[in-house]
Amino acid sequence: MTAPAYLFAGSLRREYILPPDSPPKYDLPGGDLLYAACAAALWTQRIGLISRAGEDYPRRWLVQMESLGFDTRGIVIRPGKLDLRWFRAYDRRGHPLPGSPMAEFARRGLAYPKSLLGYQPHNTAYFFQQPEELNALPEDYLHARAAHICPAPLPLQNHLLGLFKRGNLKAVSLMLPPEAIRPGGIDLLHSLTRSVLALVMRESSLRQIFFGQTNRLEEMLDALVVEGGEFVIVLHGRQGATLLDIPGGKRWQVNAYPARLVDPTGYEDAFCGGFLAGFRQTYDGLESLLYGLTAASLAQEGSGPFYLLDTLPGLPQARLDALHTQIKRL
């Protein structure tokens, strides 16, 4: 098998989704890993997947990934069952609803699916619990050109970063996990920014770090500049993104493409996959930001990660071109 050129490390999920205004989705393949990888596949090939699942994970889904060209050798199947169920309900504006699954199904007059009985929100779906599980990765994975690390506990993300560096894989992007955020945690951001090509975070996470210090985005961006850093990306929900180009001393803000909202699941992950693919195509941070926003806009127009791979030919490029009119220098 040809060695992968791109690696994506993230969680696999069995998704149960109540979209804003479309039929419910029950037990479909998902997870941040697949949303990011499918977004990258809009522009590139030879993508390797890094994750874990239990013996109860549907084999047909792995076969489907392989049929789409993904290298699944990095998905570790552990003995026994692993509960990868994940539930999310949205209001009409695409905001997640906080209620319990049973209450939300009842509110919408829907029968509660038997396969969701006993579900409790949890973080066991993170792709690895112990860094040692990564020792089973194929050797040729470490010769890839670029990689993205989805949200996960920081010790695991740091272990992956060390593993990739030993393989001389330097173009690595990382999405900061919201639960890692603490007020005043600027040192953590500086450390991660020095370690990766691009550090991606939500605006809400950034504001939590600077809680009680400033509420001005410009001042927060000033504080993120650190010697040895490359790019920091702040995602403003589904409204757009800000890029901090540290070596170039520039800041850019780009509005999101006005896409139709069907299902916001995977929006941020699709952005990350698009950004990484764009960087390997252009080696330009701002242009890569547009690739990310293009992928994110396409992801929200359907449900499930594989929806991205049904995109009409030429549509990604058309949206990419349109986004050039939304660029604003800060």
C-alpha cells in the first residue's frame, strides 16, 4: 500500500443527530476524524486515519472508508466493545441544545431509538486513552508530509506531536480542546504555537483565557505573538475566522461563505481539514484559510462526513474564488 501523504488523528463516533430543520439521523458514521479527512479529500489524496474503535464498530464503515481511498491501517481495533455513541440536537439557528436526548426526542414528538438507550455523554470516544496505544501505528505513517490533530486531552496531543517530529513531519496543525482552557493560560498557547504549523481555537476559548484581562480581540491577538510561531487561527462560530500570521506580521479576517444550513456537525473539523490541504497546495496561510472556510461551508449543507465527497465538481473552487472578496486586513 502506498504510504499516506496526510495524516488525521481524531475520534470516530456513531452519531445520533437532530438537525435544525431536517429528519433525524440515527447511528451514522462520524467523528471529528472523518469530517476533517473528508474535507481534505476535496483537494488531495493518500490520507491516513489514526483512531481507535472497539470490535463492535461496524466493519462495513471501515470498508466504506477504504473504498473512498482512505488508509485505515492507523485505526486500532481494541478487544471488546467501545461505546462511541454521540448525540447532538440543534435549534433552528444551528446552536446545540443542552437538554437530555430523551427530553429532546419527546419535545419533537419522536420515538426514542432503542440503540440509544443507556447513552450518557462522555469523552471515551477520544481516539486513544493511553499514548502507548500509538505504538501500533504503521512505520510509513511517520513519513507523511502533513498531519492534523483533532481535539483530545493535551497529554495525548503532545505525545502525537513528539511522534510526528521524530518522523520529521513538520507541517502539523492542531485544534485546541476547549476543556484544556484555563483563564490566564497564555503560556500553554505560546508553547503549542511554537510546536505546530497552525494552532486552531474557538473565539470562546480565546476569550476564556483572557477573562478578566481584556475583551478586545486585537489585544488578545497581540498577546499570542510568540517567537518561533507560524499561524494562529481563531474561529468565530460559523461567522468566519481570523488568521494571525506571526512571521509575516499580518492579521486577516474572512467572513464565512453564506452557505445553506442543514447540519452544523463537523463544521470546525472540516475547516481544519481544508486548511491543511490548502497549505500543502499553496504554502500560503491566508489562502489556506479560504480553503478551510470553503470546506466548512460545504460540510454544513448536509449531514455526515461523507456528504462532502458528493460535492459537485467545480463547486469548491467557485466558493474559494468567492471568498477572496471577504478578506479584510486587521
